[in-house]
Amino acid sequence: MKLNKNMRLELSSSSANADEIREFAKWILRIGNGDGGEVNDGDATFEFPDDMLIRNSSDPFLDLIEFVYPDLVTNLFTLEYFEGRAILAPTNEIVGFVNDHFLSIITGEEKVYFSSDSMCKEELLSDVNAYIYSPEFLSGKHIGDMVFIPRMTLVPSNSTLPIKFLQRQFPLIVSFAMTINKSLGQTLSHVGLYLPRPVFSHRQLYVALSRVKSRSGITILFDSKSGDRTNVTNNVVYKKVFQRI
């Protein structure tokens, strides 16, 4: 069996934009299959249309934020405003940079909550309740529900330590931005793809582009190695994966 219909785009289509949605779905699929690009020195690249990119701007990073989160301060306490918006990036380092920027522009008192470390009382622990509800419990049909996420007790597996210790932490993180891999399964109305470095894993670019419900809902900012604006980036697809399909 082969999956050949983009249900995320189909659900957002209407008779007025059906052709546009259909072409966008085909375009995303070409990227996922590694087609339509060029291979230079073993790396596959893909060229993006100019109207999908942030270019010729004095501050392209701020333009990216404004596209995904317009009038952020005004909508700060509007929960629905954040449900379909995210900036996606390939690594945790880049995501941390973006989230720190958002925290710097939000007014209010800042509080830092540290994890709590303690020595294990037993060699083997069985704290089942700490693993019942993961952060993913808030996805999908649970949007809008009030749930309780317990603080998690973790036991680091570093074998070089002379003793085992417990680390208790709250398993949530600020997510104005998230990694591309973490966004898998999300359906978003506004996506800003931020690539100060290229993607690095199989179909990672495809995953990022296919989170959005329409072509007009995505914009992309990436740099070349020289730091100049460009419309070309890597598209990592291992075609051997598809050979027996």
C-alpha cells in the first residue's frame, strides 16, 4: 500500500484554492523523494522560489518572527493564537537561541526553576507514576484539556560515576521554536523554517515543510556558509530507502 494523498493539505483546501493545494502537495512530495534538485560533491541541494523566502531585508530574523508571531505582545495571553504557530530549526542549539530571544522581549518577572539532584536510596527504582504522562500527552485531541504533568524522576546512566543519583525535573520547555524532528505529527497554520545551518538527517527538510496547512503559511530563512542570503539548501534523502517500495 502507498500513501499518496496529503490529508493535512486536503483538510484545509476549498474549491477556490484546490489547484494551488494540489500543486503544493506535489512540490512537497518531490522534496520528500529527493527529486528536483542537484547533486554537488555528493550533497543534494534544492532551490526554493523567492516568494517563499525572506530576502533583501535589513533584519531577516525579526521578519521571520513577525511572520509567525505578528503582534506577539498583544496576543500574549490569547491561547488560540499559539496553537498553530511555530518556528522550526534543525538543532536544539538553534531552538534555544530562538526561544531565548522570545523570552528577552516578553515583559514580566523572570523565574528560574532548577532540577533537584539526590542520591539513590536503592539500586533499582520502580517509580511508575513518573512515566505515565509524558509531554506528548498534551498533543492532538487533548488540546484545551486541563491535565497534570508530574515532575519526572530520572536516573542518569553514566557508568563512570561511583554512585547513582536521582534528578527530578519538570518535563516542559518553552516552545516558540522547536526542532524539526519534534514537530513530527504537528499540523500548523504558520511555520517559519529557520536554517542558519542545513538539515542533516533523512527527509528532515520534507518534515519541516509538510507541517503547514497551506503554501502561504510558510516562510524560510537560511544562510549560505559565507553568511549571504541564498535560495538553495541541502535536501538529505537516502533514495535507497525507497528502492523496494
